[in-house]
Amino acid sequence: MQMFRNRKTRSLAYQVAFLLILALVIFGAVHEASTKLAAQGMTSGFDFLHKSTGFRIGFSLIPFDPFESYLRMLWVGIVNTIFLGILSIVLANIIGLIIAVFRISSNGVLNDIGTLYIETFRNVPLILQALFWYAALTHLPPTRQAYSVFDSIFLSARGVFVPSLNVGGQWFAAVALALLFGLSLLAWFSMSRRFKRMKNRGVLQLGIAGLTLAVMVGILAYAREPGSDIFSVPELKGLNFRGGITIPPELSALAIATAIYGGAYIAEVIRAGFLSVGKGQVEAARALGLAPWHVFSRVHLPLAIRAVLPTLINQYVWLFKATTLGIVVGFADFFSVISVSINQSGQTLELIAILMAGFLIMNNTLSFVLNRVNKAIALKGTQLRT
Amino acid sequence: MTTVSDVNTHPQPLNTGFQPDGLGARLRRRYFRTPGNAMISLVGMAALLYLVYHALDWAVLKAVWASPDGTSAVCRDIAGACWAVIQQRWRIIIFGLFPYDEQWRSMLACIAMVATIVLSCLPWFWKPLRLSTLWCAGFITFYVLMRGGLFGMRVVMPADWGGLTLTVFFYAAGVLIGMPMAVALALLRRSEMPLVSRMTGALIDGVRSLPLITILFTAALIFPFVLPDWLQGDKIWRVIIGFALFFAAYQAEIIRSGIQSIPVGQEEAAKALGLSYWHRTGRIILPQAFRNALPPTINQLVITFKETSLIVIIGFFDILASGNAAYGTGEWSFAYFEVYIFVALVYFVFVFSLSRYGAYLERRMRFGQH
């Protein structure tokens, strides 16, 4: 007993006990699970991933048919989740920025509109908003009586039909990827301190932009189906539209709901950023004779974004997680694909493990990348001024 | 650490006595300071007026409020809202599938829980003992009223609960279980034993980087596999535990930040006085930490209330599902708009009042510190 008077020994004993209990719990759980699985006559393991699924998916960015494997279907779910997540974050950011500018503007009416927006949409659960938009979109008129905008965009209960380019889906993805890559390269170039002192930075940036554009045009020119128009405009043929892109109501409902809901939160974050920018900075910019737009875009906004970027990153990760609502409207995101697979294959434990691992990887990658961006552009030391 | 927002505190404009007050002057300053501003104001006002007029026209002027014969015939050819759907189906939205004769119990239970929440906003209750007594009492009242079996009330199992009552139950149970869990997690994470603090940290960060719905799903599906039969309990309790864990992971970080914002001297002084760990924690650290962390805590409570709506995915008949059921019959299927607005209003009342209260507290506390 004398031994336990020593703080170090005691703490070691506690930790050993903690570890033992933890090991016991885990062992018990594994034992219980394996007995139950054996009793039900189920085989564990990941072999089922290569079996064919036998069911259809409403919306997928990459082609999928019922004969393909579970692995492929999970991949479809991941791609859909990432697509929806990025789309929602970008839209929410745009809405958030606009509402934040409304809230800090000197105009009373704009303030009121901003406040009204935030208080309305922030206080109603996202899932309710998603259901609402889904109900509203599926209650649009049928395809024959669809609302049309300039005879090229059609709104109907089967979805929104928009014109597109006459290329296959994978080429579209390639173009988008090229654009994304070019833009991030440009952003890196203009923001990172590593290139601050470089002489021909402007020329290089122009070069990157031109190269990106050339690659995009090249892909499109190569991929265009021979003999077809560049643009494909949706046309009513029988009961449905042909050509163009169909945006299904599931996707639009989720994207609209997350963008509106997330926009309300992001607006408040950005507003806090605007308020934290020192008055002197803005006044100095004005005193130098910068136009109001330049004061905003070159001084006020960059400083505000830098001030709140860490908070904003948390908000993005949170928004990305919040988009996991596909299952309530029938959008095949990662979670709903997993849920369907559990129902079909019965491999609960394995699929839940995949679900957790998938989300941990996606979320941590997102926050890792954004934190690197934050580190690269954060204000340091003498750059902090009031 | 000083952050940018700490450095740039805006001094309030000095009151120089120059206050050309009066409503007209203030309005002019707010809306019509410059010609450009006035134009934006006019356009904005016109847009707002247009919106408000149409909303009012739809929701009030042209609306049908009640259906005398219980069918949707009154709403056939109207241009406004059909509130008759609420008048006809409000019972299913609020009480779900609770037996008709016993719905007064559901009503009373709901009122008891809301009263508990309102009472805990009064500063008199902000003592650990009083607050926990209040919540336990409120929760037990709620549970006894809902489940029955005592005082000659018929037994209604949780599987038959639904509607707003289920949402409130879920919320209260989740917070009640989650709060002690959060304190425990926060203290464990601050532990000086590296193994304990690392493990707790991994658990908290892991839970925080997963969407709530995956946690609920896991709780509903995995627990039956890994727990022995005598430990499993009802599905609703398993999901509540998952919900509480999720709440606790976020709340633990809030409490930890509250603890970190206490000057180190406080704990050192307590140590120097020879107080034990539990006395230090219970009497010195936690009371101050809770006070510091009150605004984010209220914020978290608000978010948590909204997040209860996710249980509909796990297959519970909460207010969202009962709302869907309310317009889900062939009779009322056109009235989805009205039902969603009603459900949204219910959430809005809860969430908005809670968050306004949080904002008030924050103002009050800031005032107290200067």
C-alpha cells in the first residue's frame, strides 16, 4: 500500500486499469458479436463487396447499373456525397457573402432583409427545409405543362432540364477537374508567400489561366460526338425531355435547402469577420482614394475572410456533414447507399465500419486541406493592424 | 492568445450630446441618408412589401381556417392557404399515434417538460443541485405521464409515442443524459494521465467528425450485435444514448474551452489551499467554467433541438414524420405547404425563443464583467 502513496505509481495503476477495462469491453463486444453472427449463420468479411447489387440508383454522376458490385455502388454514393457537399458549400458561401454584406451595409432595408433571412432559415431544421423543397419541387406541373425559361430551361415535377454541351458525362467531369485544378493553382500562386517576390508572376498566372482554358476547350473539342451541335437543348419528346441535363428534384431540393440553411450560418460568420476588421484599415483605404468597390474587394473582404477563416472551415466541415440527408428524399448519397446495402446484404458491421471510415477520411481531408489554406494566408505578426 | 477579433474591439461612438432624435430623423438616417441609399431602400421596401402582401394574402385573407364536415372539400377552389388541414389533423401532428383517449396525458407531459425548460432559464435554479432536481423531477413527471402504469393509467410503451411529444422527450432525455457525460468527457480529456486523455480525445474527435445520423444509425443497428441481450433495452433508448453521446462530444469541448478560459491561478490557489481534486473541480473549476461557457452551451442546446429532427430517418414517428403523415392521405395530399409551415412554426417558436434567451444572457454577462 505504501506504493500507492506515490503519485506516479498511482497514475500508472489507474491507466493500466483503464486499459484493462477498455480491452475487456472491446473483447466482450467482439465475442458477443461473433457468437450472434455465428448463431444467425452469417459470414463476416468483405467478400460481399464484389457481389452484384441488383437494384437501381436514381441519380449518379458515374454510370451504374444493377449488375454492378456493391463496391461500385458505394463509390457512386461517395462521389454523389462529395458532389453535393461541394455544390452546397459553394452555393451557401455565395448566399452567405451576399447576406453578410446586406447585414453590414449602411442601408436600413438591406439590414432588415438580412436579419429576416437569417432568423427565418436558421431556426428551422435543415431536414424540414429539405422535405419542404422536395415537396414543392415534386408538385411542379408535369413535363407536358412544364414552366419554361427562354424555351431552354424547363421546370417540371420530373426535375429541372437545362441545356448542356454535347459531350459524355466523364468528359464533363474531366473539364470540371481541369477547371478546379487550374483555379486552385492560380489561387495558390496569388496567395502563397512563396511566390510573393517572383518577378514574372503576372505572366505566369496568365499562362496558367490560358493553359487551363486551352485544356478545357481541347477536351470538349475532342469529346464532342461527331456531327452534333455543340449545345444540347432539352426538347419535349412524348412524355419526357430529350437532350440537355436533367437535374432531379432530389438533388435540387437538397442543394437548395443546404445552401439556404448553411448560407444563414455562413453569413453570420462572415459578418463577424467584417466587424472585426479595424476601422483604421478601411478608413486608410478610403483616404488613399480607392473606389468603394476596391475598398471592399481589396481591403475589407480579404481581411475579413482571413480573420474568420478558422471558424469558416469548421462551418464548411459541419455543412458537409449536414448534407447527409439524401435518404429522406431518396438521393443516393453515401449514407443512403450504405443503408440500402445493409438492408440488401445484411452485412451490418462491415458496412457501418465502411461508413465511419469513409466519413472520417472525407471530413479530415477537407479540414486538413482548408487548414493548410488557412495557414498559408493567415495574417501574422506585423500584418495585424487595427 | 490574442486573435484578430480581440485586438479590434470597436469603441462605441462617444455620446457627445448631439442626438437629433425623433422618429423621423432616425428613419431618415437609417433608410435615406444619400440618394443612392434612398433608391436601394425604396426598391428593397417595394420588394418586401410585395412579398409581405402576397404572404398575407395567401396565409390570412384568402385562407380557409376550418372544415365543417371534416373533408377537404372546402379547400377545392381557393387561392389561399388551407389551414383546415391543421384544424383537422393537429392531433396527429402533436401526439402522433398516441391512443386518442389518453392524449390529455401526452399534452400534460409536453407542458411539464416545456415548463421545466422555461423554469431552468430562471437564475434562481442555476445551482447544480436545484437544476438537476428540477430536470429529474420534470423528466420523471413526463415519463410517468407518458408511459402510464401508475395511478391507474393505461400503459403506453415508448414505441407508440409520437409527434411533438416524442421530439420533446428525445431532446430532454438526450440533454439530461448527455450533460453529465459531457462533464465527464471534458474532465477525462484534461486528465494528466496521457493514456486517458488521448483516448478520450480520440473518442470526442471521432464522434465530432461523424454526421449525427451515422451515430444514430450505429446506435440503432450495432448495439444489438455487440451488447448482451440483458443490456440492450428498447430501440428508443439505444438511439437516445447515441444522441446523448453526440451532444456530449460537442458539449465536452465547450466545457473544456470554458475550463481553459479560467486563469491558471485559480486552480493553483485551490491546490495551494490543499483542496482535493473533487473539491477543486466541483467548487472552483466547474462553476466558473459553466459560467464562461454559458453562451456556447445555449447555442449548442439550440442546435441540438433542431438535430432531434433527424430521428425520423431511424424510423421514429417524431413531429416531422407525423407532419408527413398528416398530409399523407389522399384527402389532404395537396396541403403539404400548410403542414410544413405549421411544423416549421413549432420548431421556430422553440428555437427562436431559446436563441433569443441565449443572446440576452450573453449581453447580461458581458455587462456584468465590465
